[in-house]
Amino acid sequence: MLLFMVIAYLFVTIGIGLWAAQRVKNTADFAIAGRHLPMYMIITTTFATWFGSEIVLGVPAKFIEGGLRAVVEDPFGAGMCLILVGLFFAAKLYRMTLLTISDYYRERYGRAVEIICSIIIMLSYLGWVSAQVTALGLVFHLLSGGAVSIAWGMVIGVLSILIYTLWGGMWSVAVTDFVQMIILVVGLLVLAWFASDMAGGAGKVIELATSRDMFRFWPEPSWHEIIFFFGAAITMMLGSIPQQDVFQRVMSADSEKSATRGTIIGGTAYIIFAFVPMFLVTSALIIMPQEATALLAQDPQKVLPTLVMERMPVVMQVLFFGALLSAIKSCASATLLAPSVTFTENIWRQFRPENISDRENLLTMRISVLVFAVAVLAYSIKMEGTPIYELVSSAYQVPLVGAFVPLVFGLYWKRASTQGALCAVVLGIGVWVIFMATPALHEAFPQQLAGLVAAAFGMVAGSLAPQVVRSTHASHHRMVGVE
């Protein structure tokens, strides 16, 4: 019955996605839903952007191991990213009516920076989407009692997302996100209530977490602890800002107000609701202490699925896997779409004829979605066994050190130049790679923070120095929104 219900749910979401795909008439509809999404859909789709496998399976496992300090990167950093986007970036970018975040780099700095930042942004999605695909494989493996291997589970999961994302783009993503987030919120809240009852009340669960010092958030007062805590916090908080999936949600809004407030509310809701999966896994330590302890030593990601499968009735199992699949599918569909649109609009356009029709451009976007899905599936199968949280956290160091500084300085510093942006990218990524390749360096100082500092230095030095490299793009000097 459980497997039947989950399969039925998959078909329902595919049907909703294909129904929404009827609205897609051009590339703007496909990439940013024609800028027609109302605020309530911006809230649900920004909330869904991050609420994927890592928040349901990866984050609770890290919380049990190291408390709130261990999850500063996600959900706190990830949620703050959306809030910061709403406060400082959404309005400025929305007024510019761009199709991709990389269009901004072209308008501000020219083609070279556009292509480099596009590649940086696209590469970062590999780990993020792989985390969702890995979780899909795990879900189908568990549901089939091991009859479906994790690798084949990944294939089934990718196909279920690809069908509607391929045809409906952002319209299908946003509409399915809306439905899936309702299922996710209701499902996890009911599960938390049920688990609380099994554990003897919410008070006992909170008491256990307090006794194990799980609510300690701030690091120990030592230089090493503080600097690594800060490095972890900024990885997703700042590294996710120059990302196409976040930008798509801003640009899909029907007004500037929806773009700004929707992302702030979505980010706040994300941080608050992330405590529900943490509560569920903590309750597992009371409900099934021996099994939970054994799983924490072997594979912490399986604690929550095991609790549901072994200790809860079928109704709760259906709710859990419905909520989990909602989280994974909503997150994966968005992150499949984003790099594909970026490739078509900002890389492929360099090689196509100027007079290409919008219809041909839309076809190219769909082909890109398909190719990226196949690439991610292959990467996910190869990386099988890598913890979901690690796949996600490593993904956002690249845009942090490579794309964040040119975006911020371009919007808020008039003197930011093409030469400065190129210096920022080269120094940021160069220092990050050196630190990553040298154990003595990255054990003493966070590699992503070193790269960020180097990028900021490169931007300032490169912009203030005599300009050898200049932007040849016509709109460079008529940029809007620069303070």
C-alpha cells in the first residue's frame, strides 16, 4: 500500500507539472514564469528552494552529532541567504528585467566576466542536485525493501522530475512547489505530533536535547573555533546569493514588493520549520534508543526513515514519504532548471546566430535541462555513499569565492570595474584552490573565507589600479541600480 501511494503521488505531481506547462509560450515563461507569480507562490517556491533532502535527512543527523553549532551553514546560513536577498538584492535586480543572474555580469562587466561567472554558477549545482538525486535513490530503495537498488532509485527519481521540468520550466516548478510545500508542512507537523506522543511528550524530547547540550549555537571562545564557525556560516549565506535558482524566484514575481517580501518570508519560514526534522530525529533517541545509536554510528541519515518505517503505522509512513518526496522533488526540479537556463542564455548564445528565434531558444533550454539531468545522474551514481550534507555544503564554496564579490561590488560600488571583477574571480578561486590543496593551510584557516577575502582584495585593487582591461559592452556605462 505504501509503495502504491507513493507511486500515485508521483503521477499526481507529474500531472500538475504538465498542466502548469501549458502556460509556457516563450523563453521568459520557461525561465522566469513570465514574471507573473504572486507573493504567496514566491514564498512557497523560495521556501522549497532549500527545503530538500539535506534538511530532512542530512541536517537532523548533524544536529544530533554536534548540536546547533554543527548546522550553522544550513538551515541558518541558507535561510539568512534568502532574507539578505530580499533586503539588499531583490529590488535592484528586479528593476533590471534580466532573464538570468549571469545577464547581470554581462551588463555590468562584459562578456568575459559573464562566461566565467556562468561556469562557476553552473558547476556549483552539481553537488546540490546530486544530493537530491542521492536522496531519491535512498527513498525508492527503502520503499521497495531493497528490491530497487539506490542507483536505479536515482534513475526513477530523476525521470519523475524531468518530465514536467522539461516541458514547463519555472511555471511547472512553481506550481508543483506550491502543492508540494503544503503536503510537506502538513506531513511533517503531523509526524512531529505523533512522534512527540510516542516519546512521552515534547517536553521530554526538548529535555533530552538540552541535557546533551544540543541547543548550544555559538562556538567556543577560541580563534580557531570562531573563524571556522564564521566560515561555515557564510558558505551558503553569501555563496548562494549569486545563484540562478534564487534569482529566478526574484525575477518570477509579479511585482517588486512580491520579489522582496516573498524571499524574506520564505527564508524566515525555512529557518523556523527546519527545527521540525531535528525534533523528529531527537525523538527517535527516546523511542528507539538502541537502533538510533547504532544508526548514528553507521549512517545517521537513516535514523528518521527507520523510525517511520519500523515504529509508525502505514498512514504516518505515507505522510513521511509524501513529505520527503515533496521536499526532494521541489528542490531538485528548481536546481535542474537553473544551470540549464544559464547555459543556454549565457554560454551557448556566444555561438548561435544573432537572428535565432525565441522558439529555437526555448528548444535549446529544454535540451540543456535533459543533458544536465543525465550528467547529474551519472555524477550521483559515481558519488554514491557521500553524505548528503557534505554534497550540499561543498557546492556553494565555488560561487562564494568566485561570483559573490563581483555581484555585491557591482551593485553597491560605482568604481567597480571589469578589471576589478576579473582580479576578484582569479584571486578568489586561486587562493581557495591553494588552501584546499594544502592541508596545513585549510586546517588553520577556512578555505572559503580565505578565497572571499582574496576576491574582495582583488576587486578593490583591480578597480583602483590603472585600467588595462576594460568592458566593451555597450550597456556598461548605462547601468541601472548602481549606488
